[in-house]
Amino acid sequence: MLRVITATLLTLALTGCMDSITKLAEPTDVSFYTVDLKNFSYCQGSGSTCHDLSSIVSSTQYAGPIERAYGNKISGPNYRGSLLRMILNPQGAPYSAEKTSENGRFYRVPANAYTDTVWKTLEDIHDALYNDKIIID
């Protein structure tokens, strides 16, 4: 009888432990970026790792890498709109944006030297604003 109780308790304990082991996350497809025109976000793949495109408004001094990559200046008064036009309608860049929603909210752009530069710059801006990182252009 003691063996049955011990085996039952051991089984329950192991089952509880097995439930607490988290599943490995599915890898995110990082071969493209998603642009959300409603939330003004720039996301890696279809995942939830995103940067706010609005951060360019207060950080135009860090836009040099994007401007050099696209050969165009991010200009006001609508800096965010200027950046969006560069990403979605790139002049001279070897890619085109693909609308992925019927209402025009979501666009997909391939990961390449241009779009990766946007990602890296937005990441640097985020770090400068929230993590006291010093950006050297």
C-alpha cells in the first residue's frame, strides 16, 4: 500500500513539474518587416518585436544612417510621414512594399540593407531615449 501511495505522489509531483516546463517559442520569420500604419509601428516579421516609428520625430539628429541608405532627407513638418514614404515608396531602392491588409493598414517590406538600417536606427533611438545609450553617428 505504501508503494502505491508513494508511486501516486511521485507521479503527481512529476506531472506538476512537467506542466511547469515552458515550451520553446516558435522562431520568428525575420526575412521581412511589417509596417502598421494605425499604430505607427515597425515590426520584425509578423512577431511582436516592434519599434515606434513616431520616435523619429524627437530624434531626427539620429536619422543619418537612414538618410544615407535611402539617399533622401527625413523632413518636417511630418517627420514620421517622411520616414514612412521612404520605407513604403523607396526611390531607387531594390524593393517594393506589399500591402498585406485590405484596408491598407499593414504593409510588408523585405529585410535588406535599407530596411535593416531603419530597424537598427529605430533600435538605437529607443535605447537613447529609454536606456541612456549614447549614439555615435
